[in-house]
Amino acid sequence: MCSILLHDIPRFAQLNVIASMQPYHAIDDGRFAEKLIGKERAKTTYAFNSMMHYNVNVAFGSDWPVAPATPLEGIYAAVTRRTLDDKNPNGWFPEQKITVAQALTAYTIDGAYASLRIK
């Protein structure tokens, strides 16, 4: 679980940082994150929408074997943010939801970009 400060997000873009994120964890960790790190820090945990708003390079992955390897579950998590316990039917911090198109881009184009950058 990684929480960042909102004012640091524009720096990710300025420094051309690639944010490697695993969206499935948002619907898993969202069940208990606030109890562990508090509501304020939890707000910027898995901040997909904020990152994309500032044009940060966001590359999605699965984090296998810790999380399911199927991209469809990750896309579902990024788009709905509906926690596994169903206690957040409108999404855990719904302001961080993204569109299906954005999630597909993060899994494909941005993932490919990230893999070329680390070779």
C-alpha cells in the first residue's frame, strides 16, 4: 500500500516518473487501509484519477502472485473501486475512479512504454 501527498503528484509528471500501480489492491486494501493509515492518507492510496489528471505515466500490472493475474479484474477495480467486502458500492474514494479506456491504456500502451524505459 502506497500513499502519496496530493501536492507531490504533479512532480511525478515533471520528473517523468512511471507510476507502476496494481489496481486490484484498491478493492482489496480498501477494506482495511483507513484503519491502518487513517482516512487522509488513504485518500491518496491508489490515486489513479489524480495521477492521470496530471499526465503521470501510469502503468498497470497485476502483482501476481499476490493479486489475481487477470487484467479484467484490475480494470474492474480501477473503474469501480468497489471493495471486495461490498462496503463501498459506489467505490472506495470514488473520485479516484477512471474510465475503461484509461484503464486499458494503462495496461497496454503505458505498460509497454514502461517496459521499454526499464531495459
